[in-house]
Amino acid sequence: MKVGILFGSRSDTDRMKGAARCLEEFDIPWEAHVLSAHRIPDELEKELARMQADGVKVFICGAGLAAHLPGVVASKTILPVIGVPISAKVNGLDALYSIVQMPKPIPVACVGIDNAYNAGMLAVQMLALGNDDLSRRLDEWRQKMRADFITDNGGGVDL
């Protein structure tokens, strides 16, 4: 059980670190690669095949502008693909629309602009479906998150 994190430019590395950070909180192995659906499509296809053979079960793909990477990856696998729209132009709305408007029947899940952490969390939830241990740890994590929120935010607020 592993997650593949892909993005089209090394300049997106900082934006995609949240996915890795989330996966590490749950001890889920991941690997990240800079690959391009436009510039090196043959290498992308080879790497996808290798990653699937190595146990990747979910792909997280960060992409800006026309944001083709998540859709191309989804077209090459039956595994879940989560798109992270990257803000490059138009405050990331171009990438958001490109990802959420994938034509049927090849869906791509999508999180908020630059929100790679949520992509990691969605991958955790997907992997927990078939893994009782991970499901238990995710439930415990959620309970702790709720308790921490109440501790930090409970009671009245002085304005």
C-alpha cells in the first residue's frame, strides 16, 4: 500500500509537500516524481506502470494552468486519482476548473487550490476502506483532532 505523488514542475514541490506530510502522519509510504503529461508522455506512462507494479494504490497529481496531468493519469489507470489544482495563473481557478470538469467516464477527485494536505487525507481515507488497522488509526486521529479543537477553541471568546 503506497501513494504516488506526481506534479508537472519542480517549482510545485513546496505546494505538494502537504500530501507527503499527511501520509507520513499515518505511516503510509509514498514516492514523488516530477512528470509531465505534455513534455514527456512516454516517460509518464512507463513510470505509472512501474509505480503500480511497486504497490501504488492511489495517485495524487498536482497541476496548474490547463492541469492535464490528473486526467491523463486517470486515463492510464483504474486506480483513484486525486487532483490538486496549483495556483499559477488566475489564482488557480483555471487549474481547478480543468480538474473538476474532467469528461465522463474518467473521473478525477479534486481538492481545493494548493491543498495537497487534503489530497493526502483523501488518499488515507481511500486506503482505509480495505485496511482495518488504518481505519482504526484514522478514527483515532479524528477523535484527537476533535478533542484538540475543543480544547483550543471551547468556551467563550473575548472580542
